Amino acid sequence: MIFNNKNYYQATTLQLAVPKEVEIIERNKRTILLAPGERKETYWTLKLNEKLDDKYWYEFPISLYSEKNNSVTDSFRAEKGQQIFTFDEIKQLEVKSEDKTYSQKISFDCKIPKTIQLKDIQKIPCSIKNTGNQNLKGINFCIEEICGIVDLSINQKITEEITVKTGQSGWQKIFVSAENGNIEKRESYEYQVIDKPLIFAEVILPENLEYGKTTNIKINLKKESFTIPKSIKVLVKGPGFEHVWDLNELTSEQGLNLQLNDPPFSFNNKIITEVSWIDQEGKEYNKVMIKNIKVNSKKFDEDIKMFFNIFAKFFV
């Protein structure tokens, strides 16, 4: 937003400075003419480098400065799992005429919940209001593809409704626009369509183990849903051992490793792995995996030890 607080016309040239990981699409430098007391909005389209490591979140500083050495600095954050705007979606939000300054006197309001369950149907009311001092006629008011022509008196508000069917999980958007000869305004409203939190769990054991050797048990966890599993508990147990990991949440992948030094194994050993977690409403989920480790021996006394380990299981 640019404001001319003088009682005469002013022109200013603006330019945006961004880090190398951020690309400015189309024009950067622009010159804007402002009448006395006039406000105007102008926009830049930015694109992030697609090779950023999604294991991290990034905060990018941006600076806007004029040829008169006036500047302002801000920043934005980018991380995996947040909403993404495609180039076509950015074009839907692009105002074609920055000279329609009365657009600032138009406000939208859509009552969208932050989250909607997958395969749910919601009715979303969206309103348009004239907060200025002029009556407006022939406004093409659109909520997504549903459009209608409305007139707005001073301080009048009109509400229309759209039905949303959630067929895909993830971040979703509703685009709202209003346009006539005097105004042009476009906004988007974001919400999350949440599914059941799913975890893929893989337990990796040695196929054959020599008695007395160190045993490594690897467990790989991977989030397989948009919704983030919370309060994950991983329990692995077998002859003579039990181990638990607690994770606050699983945002992508997580590897776990357990090393057992000379465990009291017998010839065939059942390893039970249980993974449990909850969703954001506290609903519980779990899965249990059972695998076996076969142990070989090279000495007779090792066979004797494993034989007695069979009976020792019943007294633990």
C-alpha cells in the first residue's frame, strides 16, 4: 500500500530486493503516480527455488525501496506442508488495474473453518461490503465459479453462499473477486482438508544371526497422510528386552535404531513392534507387526544356552 500524504501529485519508483533463492516474476521496477491523499496497491509475484531442502523451514527477508532512499523491510516463511500457490492461482489474484483506487473501500469476509474433514460437505457464506462513500452498481461478484451482478449502497453488505465438497486432503482455497468500472478486488481464503493420520512402519531385522553377536533392529516410520500423527509411541519387545520411543509428532520420516548386545535369544525369536498415535482430536490409532529372528550357533555350548533360553522366556 502506497499513500501520498502531500497536497500535490507525486510519482515514485519502487523496486524489490530479495535473496538469491527467490525469483521475481515479470517486472520488478515500477513507477506509480499518486494524486494528493491517494492510496494505491501494487503487487510482486515471487517464486521460490524448487531445490530447497524440505527438511528445513526458511525465512526470507525482502526489502522495498524507492529512488528517494525510502525503504521498508519484511520477511516471509516457507516450509513443507504449508499452502502453495501455483502461477495460475497467482494470476487469479492479480489485479489488472491498479488505478481503481476505490477498490480499497470494498471488503470481503468468508466464514471458512480452519479445517474440514475429508469427504465432508460444507456451506461457506461469503460477503461483500461497501465501506466507502459512493454507491456502486453492476459489480460482478464471484465466489469461485459462481458469479452474480450486485449493487452496493454505502455501508451495504451482501452475502452469497457456496457449497464445498472435500474430495482431496491438503490445503485448499476459495477465490473471491469483485469488479466493475470503479473497483477490482481479488482475495483467496485457505483451509485444510484433514484425513486420517496414517503411518507406514517398516521393521528391519537380520535374517540370520550368529549367537552372541550384536543385533540391530531398525524401524522406519513415514507419514502417509496430510494430517500429522501426534504423540507417537513405538514399542519393540522380544526375548529379554523391551524398548520404547516417544515422538511428539511425525511430519515426514523418522528412523529408529535399537542395538542389542548379546540378547538371550533362542533358535527362533518373536519380535513384536507396536506403533500407536493420536490425531488432533485425540482419537487413537495403532498397528502391530510381528517378525522372527533365526539364530545360528557354531558351538555346542551355545546350543545349550539357547535351549535353556527357550524356557527362560516363561519366567520373565
